Amino acid sequence: MDKELFIEWKNLDVTKVVFGSIVEKINRGATELSYTAGDNQLQDRFKAGMIHAYRDILEMQFDDTEV
């Protein structure tokens, strides 16, 4: 895949919907974590890891240049 195809993919309506859903999941996870942090350390780590993984998806890069 070249950079132009990657940019085209990120601008597709379906990609924007998927990324919007990911943002909602990040926000929901952060909210849940803010209310339950400290109750269960394993769940805290899981939620923090989930949030981090979703952010990694949103911050995808191509050729060391964020697009």
C-alpha cells in the first residue's frame, strides 16, 4: 500500500464511522475507569490497555509521517 491509498482509505466514509466508534469506545472506557479505578486492579489495567490500543489505531502512521 502506498501513502496515497492509505490517505484515501482514511478519508472513506466507512473508515470515518469506524474511527468515530473507536473514539466513543475510548471515551466510554475512560469514563468507566474514572468511576471504578481502584476497585479491581486487574480490570483497571485491562481498561487502560484497551484505551491505549484504541488510541494506537487512531494514531496510525505511514512512512513515519502521521496522516
